[in-house]
Amino acid sequence: MLELIKKVVLTGVGVAALTKEKIEELANEVIDQGKMSEQEGEKLVKDMLKRAEESRETLKSQTESMVKTTIDKMQLASAADIDMLKAEIEKLRQEVASQKKGSK
């Protein structure tokens, strides 16, 4: 019974979207209906919370990877690239100003 409940929740709702409150609410409903003991309910909550966190971490990692790949494909400048260019521009400005002073 416990495995069936896990499968239904994990496939139907999307484990990454589950909050602790929703998981506890689901477990309490099943306990109240007498379909599992409090001990099984606690185990279910712990397991579901662990899986929800793992799913969120996986989703975050995959999203970051996809965003990075997309940015790389678009050939957008990173903050580090922009900082490097600003430093180079400043260096060139100083060289030009120095040359102007030297030629006068």
C-alpha cells in the first residue's frame, strides 16, 4: 500500500513541487483513513521529503546546465568577459592619454 501511494504521488503531482506541508497532509489523510500506521506515515513523509529535495536539486542542476548551454550557443558575453573588456579599454585610454602628453 505504501509503495502504491508513493508511486501515485510521485507520478501524479511531481515530487519536486511537493512541499513539506503537502506531504504531511497526504500522509495524515492516509493515516486517518486507516490505510497505514503513524510509523508508516512518518516513514512516508521522510522518504517523500528526501525524494522531493533530490528532485529539486536535479531539476536545478539540469536547468542551470540548459541555461549555460543556451547562453554559450548565443555567444553572449559573460560578466567576466565584460570586466576584462572594461579593463582593456581603460588601459588603452591611459596609453592614448600618455601618448598625447608625450607628443605635445
